[in-house]
Amino acid sequence: MIQELEDVILECDLPQHGLTRGDIGTVVLIHRDGEGYEVEFTTLDGETVAVVTLMAAQVRPVHRREIAHARELAAAS
């Protein structure tokens, strides 16, 4: 089970939050024994992009031998 403060990988695009599948976030709260999570997504320099409530199927744990990939955040409209 995913724990608080654990990094997770987004499994779907969330364009309303500027997030795309594969973005890495940190679980800040667990809902109903893992049915959902509050996840904070930040830039590499620590700026919060979004804090989003997600269902368990929308995120997954980080797997061994994965590599992070950086992308530029789109400008806010």
C-alpha cells in the first residue's frame, strides 16, 4: 500500500492542473485506507504546482529502475 510522503506516478493526464501522465507527486494524505490520495506535485525547485485528490487507480508507486524525466511547466493562462 502507498504510504504518506511516498512518491507516486500519475497514471493519467490532468490538463486542468497542468499535469501529465508520468508526473511525480508526493502523497500528503491517504483517504479511506488507500481508496484515494491527496497528492502534491511540485517543480524541481520546490514550487507547488497542484495539490490534487486522486483515486487509487490514478496513481501508482514508483518502480525500481525507473528514471525521472524533466519537462517545462506550461505557462499559466
